[in-house]
Amino acid sequence: MRFLVIDRTAIALAASVVLISGCGGDGSDETDVGQAPSLTPAQACEGLKGFSIPATDIALSTRGAVVENATLVAPAGSGTTAVGEFCRVTGWIAPMDRSAPSIEFSVALPSTWNRKAMHLFGGGYDGSLIQGSNNVPGASGYASPVARGYAGFGSDGGHKGGEGSFALNDEALENELGDHLGKTRDAAVAVMKKRYGEGPALTYAAGGSGGGRQAMYVADRWPALYDGVIAYYPAWSLTAMLVNYTQTAKALALPGAWSTPAKQQLLTNAVIAACDGLDGATDGVVSNVAACTFDPIILRCPAGNDAGDSCLSDAQIAGFQAYSKPLSLSFALANGTRSYPAYNIFNGGMTPAMGTVAPSTPSTTNMAFAMWIGESFARYYIYKDSTFDSLTFNPSANGFTQQRLQYLSGRQDINPNLSPFASKGGKLIIIHGMADPLIPAATSDEFYARAVGAMGRDMVNSFMRYYQVPGYGHGSGAFNLSVDSLTALEGWVEGRTAPTGLVGRDANAGANRSRPLCEYPTWPRYNGTGDGALATSFACVL
């Protein structure tokens, strides 16, 4: 399918007489000649089919792009989640290497446009098309960007499938490391110009996990092109995180080290029982994480041998400790990174992501998340060897391995010094759950600290807000956050009013509770009086 589209792209570009000005090379989104304003939305949408974007309008190297489909979507929904009429566009960006997969992209074009754009992102190794009509993360019950009048856009990262074999092709790997983001943005803006006759006045970005990294990536790499960013639990130090995954998987693969789901839940329940009340409220959420010092030894089976799901063996305790252990590297990655922080496994009430079977090679997706993600990284990103046993991976094994990790880090990790983005007036909101089992909240703590070290606290406060959320995991959790982060960001970017007093609600069915979003390093403590289900009964404290 994709290679047919690539050929179709080349034919369309060769025949095209459409010239789109400047969206690629210099970041300009100046007004351009688009479709006649007298066209109906249906006609304008239909007219986008086959639209060709020349390679000169995409700053990074491609063979251009073409719109394959354009479908008018009728209004749907009601209340705050109602979505008006929009044109759903899908197309393909042709690679320079004809053996590489093309990038599939999507743009949602509302019939009534507010001249704003939203770049949306995937997660993990990408591999599935992100629709431009999607919502930002953690916004259940709130209006999506396209419902607000934004033109939304996203892509598949430049390949299909969630594992890493695409990285055997160099161009596909470079796309996933970050190039697909710039290519997708330029193609999407060209489509907007064709439809509306002009590009966006403001461009936002939002994503979670790997998509949180991508949201920060565009602010880091192309600060002039983006105005506001929302990053949920971002994998900003991705290379160190992936190395850490390989070492965690190796530890959990040791004889007896892996724990069953029942034992994983046993530990989680014990931590919550021990530390839940430290914030003044017994609500199933550990909010005072710093004061929680749970020792797993109290769950030890008699004599240290495995005696069933009601206790932990010595080997299983060691496995949990390895999961939590910080990574230390003998050499520096990009931006001076030499470590990766610990998970809140013994103090945050997180449920470990250790899967339903013990790690082994080759991996399966029911193993620990660290195993199958780490295996793809070692095999395809580093050695380009589909048979490599990732359970033998040593980041300090040799000069090639270190140099390869340093290269990947320089390409995909985020520089905590975002001065260019801050200086142009860009704004960044970071949200991270304290019970995240995939990306520890401490990594966002580290980003904040390093940003302050690089830029100074005043500049950081002028453009960044970082919120930690107790009980929130990786898109779910005991407290499943829903907050109107986009309205807060709009107010900051467009109204120059920094967010204050944000309130998050628990989107879990039947929860009916809310909490204040506390700026790092504060956390929500119960006041001692009032309804424990209401945010007004809590105060953010150090």
C-alpha cells in the first residue's frame, strides 16, 4: 500500500502546477493562494484529494507529499465534547530512499477555523496513524482541539507496527528519532494553506509518553514554529530510559526474580496501606511520596523462599529493587546525561509494569514492558541485528556501543536548556503522575532542575509549569487525571496569564472527586476538614 502511494506521489508531483510558498524552508506561514472562498466546505474538502506538495515546501529531505483522501465529517456529539464539521485528510510523505516506508499523515480541517493548529503525537515506537481530530492527553470530558476550531495534525512516525524493526532502514530510523515531526508539520501547513488560503497564526503541540518527548522535541528543535506545548509524562531522556529498560529486563530474567501479577499487586497494596494516610486523607492515593519509606522486607516469605502469592521471596524482593534502582552510566550521553532516576515502586503506590510472564528472548508483549521495548532498542537501534539477545546487553561493552548510544541521544533526547523557545514567548506545561510505572516522575523532576540550572529560575518560571499528580500512572491510575490543560495553555500563550489554581478531576468511573494540581515541588495535603472528594479541601504544600 505504502509503496504504491509513494509512486503515486512522484507522479502527482511531476504533473503538479500547484506552487505552495515557503512553509518548509524558513518557517514562514504567510498567506498563500488557496481554494476559492466561494466553495462550500464539502467542495473545498473534495478538492484536496490528490493535492501535491513539492519537496521544496518541506524543509527536511523528502520527495514531496500527496493527499490521498479527504472526507467531510459531519458534526457529532453534544455538550463539551461536541465536534463540528471538519474535513479529514490523509496523505503520504515520500522518502528519499525508495526502500524506506513513507510517512502517513493526517490533518483535521474544521469548516470554521480559528487560525490555530495542534500537532498531536503517538507513543512508544509510534507505528499507527495519529488522527488530527484526537484530543490532547488527560482531557476526558473536555473539548478536543478540532472541536475548538483548531486544525489538528499527526502522523504514524514514518512506519507501521509498534516494534522496532523499521530501524533497520536508516531513513526510517531518522524519521522516528525526530525527522518525521518536521516533515509532518510542513506537509500539514501546506494543506492548511491550500484549504484556507493561509497558514496558522499559532501552533500548539501536545502528547504523552513518547509523544510527550515529541512535544518537547519540536520546542527544542524548531522553537520559532511552536507557541505552546503540553507534555504528559514525557520520555525526554529517552536513550537513558531505554538503556535502563534493558538492564531492568535483565534483572527480572534472573532465576526467581520476576513476580506474578498477584505479587505485583500485593506490593502495591502494601505500599498504599502503609502510606495512604500521610497526606491526611485515606483515599487510596499516596500523595506525600517523600515521607513514604516502605520496606518490602515486611512482605518476605518465611526463609526467603517462594511460598505463594501472599509473600515475596528474596529473589522477588531483589527483582523489585532492581526495577526501582537508578541507572548509572560510565560515560555521558547528550546534554551530559549519565544516569536515569528511580521509580516510585516503594513509595508512590505504583503498580509495576512487569507483565504476566517472566522476561525471555525473543520477547512477547505480555512480558515486562521494559523487556520488549528494550529488546527492540538493542536489536534495531543499536546493533541492527534482529537476532541479538538483549538480555546480554551492556551499555559499556565497547566503543561502538557507547558511540552509538551517544549518537542516538543527540538525535532524540531533549536539551533542558529551552532558552530559544522561552525567549520567543513559548510556553510549556509538563504533567507527570507519581505512580507512573513506565517513566518515573523523578525524570521530570530532573528536567526541571536541569532547566533551572541552565536558564535560571526566573526564566523557567516565565515559560514552564510542572505539575506532579499523586496516584496518576501512565494514562490511568488510582487517580485518573482529567484537566483542561489546553484552556490553561491558551490563556498563558494568548492572554499572557500564567496558569493558577488548576483543578484535576478523577476520570475513573464513579470516582466523583477532584484535587488541586500542585506545582512542583508542592503536593496536595488534606486540610483536615471538609469533603475529602473536593479539591477545595486540599492545599498545595512543600
